[in-house]
Amino acid sequence: MLTDMQKLYQEDFIPTSREMNKTMPQWTDIIPFIKKTVKKLEQKCRIINGTVGDILDYKTKARTGLWSIAIGGDKLSRGLTLEGLTISYFTRSTSLYDTLMQMGRWFGYRSGFEDLCRIYTTPELFRWYRHISTAFESLREEFIEMSRLQLTPIDFGLRVEDHPDMMVTSVMKMRAADSMRLNYQGTLTETSTLPVSETILKSNFEIAENFILSLGKPDISFQPRNVWLNIPVEYIQEFLKGYQTYKGLPTVNSVRINKYIDLQRTKSLPEFLKWNVTLISLNGSVDLKTVSFAGFNIYPHSRSIKEERTNSLFIKRMIDRKDEIEDFNAAERRIVENNNLSNMEIRSMSPRKNRPLLMIYVLNITDKEKTEILQFEKQPVGFAISWPVSETAAPMNYVINSVYAELELSEDD
């Protein structure tokens, strides 16, 4: 047993403490204290359950500290505070997110000895805690955004990542919740609503312009087409990371799209690893004024707002049908035209079935009557993605509130 302890100390504790900039004694310096420590702990085993009182008397042991091995079930697993806790053996399980997190209150270690803390549990519980920690972190970001917008859950769509073997909470508490499966494959994603904030519009313009500049010279370039082929997915994700979509669109959300791409990358699906990119421009006209963008003179699409809103620019439809074949060669375009293929059929043929297409739009936004172009410091920039039809693409599963579901339906409309 002493050999096993030495191996654990040298292969786990010393490297971990060094990684956290802590100093650890040599094993030979520890050996004289092992027997004394074990005997001290063996004499202080305590059963913690509902039939006993508070037998962990920290107050009378304040000077020397309380040495104890605590063994228990419900009372111990539901967040009983054990001061100075360093080692936990945890096997108690539940399939509910909230209950599992309540059991895991010992995750918050105290400063000064965090490098010595260990949790020993089952591989399944480890995977479950990792999942719900990620899910709750995403939910926390949703709450922060809801607070920033000064909204409540009555107005704001909330969602929590689902899990095939667990539930967010008990069925009785989920009466206002629905399940949603999100899979972009074979669809068109477009920013049908844009933020109205001048700061965000300017930032998005600069993010998109720097993205186009980072791609270098186009592979296809003749007025009005500018197309880049086989762009690594990392470039796309970097653009999405910086671009701020309107928060009222559940699926057209740059953060969520990035997470979806991350999920496909974990499966190394080839149809998501390389992308085509196009900078959309109309044909030249004497009636149109060009906009300088990333070294190109763009003839912007004009889109009118469909509803008067104070916090967004709702244009409903941004792309033209032909935009989805911007990266098609002449032969592929003839196949589309001669067979009158639908957009869904287009997404299942080459080159789309092998590579998504990211379309960047510089826009003129007009008022509802289409009589006046709205003035901004920087032109509004939107994007659309034509996703390949894929039988292997992995969906993302969420539990959503009713507001989120309503926003989802209105977005589809």
C-alpha cells in the first residue's frame, strides 16, 4: 500500500501542485507522518445521516482542526458543509440536472489548499457533471444577456442543453418547457433581423471586413462575383466569434452556430471542415452608389424594414435565390437552371454537398415605405449560410421555455 501511495503522490499530486505554482515536500519527508495521520483518521469515522445531530463539531476543534472521515447518504450528498474537505469519494447518482448540481456543492474549494483536493467518482458521473457544468455555463450567459437587455423570462427565450440520459429537472417543474432539436444541415440560415445599435453595426462591419481581408485574393473574381474556395473552418468560426447577431433570433445566433460547428468538428465530418465564401454584390447600375468594403466596390442589396421596431431592423428576407449558387461553376449552374432545381436540391449537389457557403451582405436599409435609405455610421452587414444536406450531421438538443418556442416560430415565418 505504501508503494501505491508513493506512486499516486509522485504521479498525481506533485505534477498537479507544480502546475498550480505550489511547493510540495519530497516523499521521504512525508513518510514519517503517514502512520500517525492514518491512525488519527481511523479513530474519527463519523456516520452522517438524518437520524443524528450535528456531530461535526468544528467549534470545539477550532484550534487543532477537525480530523474526520465522514460517511453518509442523503444528508451528506445534499450539500452539507465540510470545512477543510480535501478528498471525496462520490458514487451517489441522479438523472436530474438540478439535483446532481446540488449534490456537487463540494466543488467550491477553499483558497490555500486547492491543489490537494480530489474527487473520486465513476466515469459516468464524471461525464454527467462535465455536461451539466457546460450546460449551466451556457444558461448563465443567457441570463446575463437577458439582464443586459432588461428583459424577464416572460419576454426572453431561454434554453438549456439536453442530455439523452438526464432531465433538467423533475417533470412537474418542466410544465412550461419543450424539447427542441437543432440541426442546420440542408437549411438556409440568414440574418433576417439586425441589431439597431450603431456600436454593434459598426463592429460587425469591421469584423466582416477584416474577415474578407484575411481570405486574400478571391479564387473567382469578375463583377459582381467574388468567391473564395476551400476556406478552413477556423476562419469561419473566428468571424462568427466576433459577429454579434440580434439576440431575438434563436437559430440565427452566431454563438449557437459556432457550437454547432464545434460539434461537427468533433466528429471530423468532411463536409463541415472546408467552406466557400462569397461577398455578395449587385450588378452595376447608374442608379446605385458603391460602398468600399475590404478593397472591393460593392453594390449593396436594398432591403426595407417590414415592421417598426425600436431595438432591431427586421428585414425578413435578405438573400436572393440565385445567391446560393455563387460558388457553382458554369456546368453546375446549367444543371440547376435546366432542371429548375429547388434550393434544397441545390444543397445536396456538388459543390454544396461538400462545403457550406458563407455569404456576406453589405446592405442599404430603407424605411417601411422604401422611400428613404436609413443612415448609419457604417453600412449594416448581414450573413447567410447555405448548409449541405448531410446524413451524418449531429443535432444539438435543448430544453426551451415557451417564449423561446414562440420566437422560433416567428423566425420561421
